[in-house]
Amino acid sequence: MADELDDPQKLHIQTRLNGEVMQDSNTSHMIHSVASLTAFLSQDTTLLPGTVILTGTPSGVGAARDPRIF
């Protein structure tokens, strides 16, 4: 398994629930780039290998659906 990505701004993101696609997006749609988020956070926080940066979720989240899906 590789520990590096070719381009973190070109990653497909998809979530499924019981085989049905709930969310389908790409990191190219992020408001801030992975590089800018990493640079900002590393100003006063040490980011170690394996650090997870949570950025939110693409559209399609269950609470925003009508009807809601949990």
C-alpha cells in the first residue's frame, strides 16, 4: 500500500448505505485545497504521519435528505 497520493485534489469520494449511493463527489470540489489546509493547521500544530484532518462532508448527507436517512 502506498503512503503517498499522486494528487490529493483529484480523489473520488463516495459513500453507500446498503448498496445505495448516498454521496458522490471529488476532492476537487473542496473550498480550501488539501495543501492550504495542511499549511494552515501546521502553523501551530505538529502533524505527524497518520494524522487525520476532518474537513466536513459532501452534499447528500442523510439529515439533509427528504425524507431524512439515518
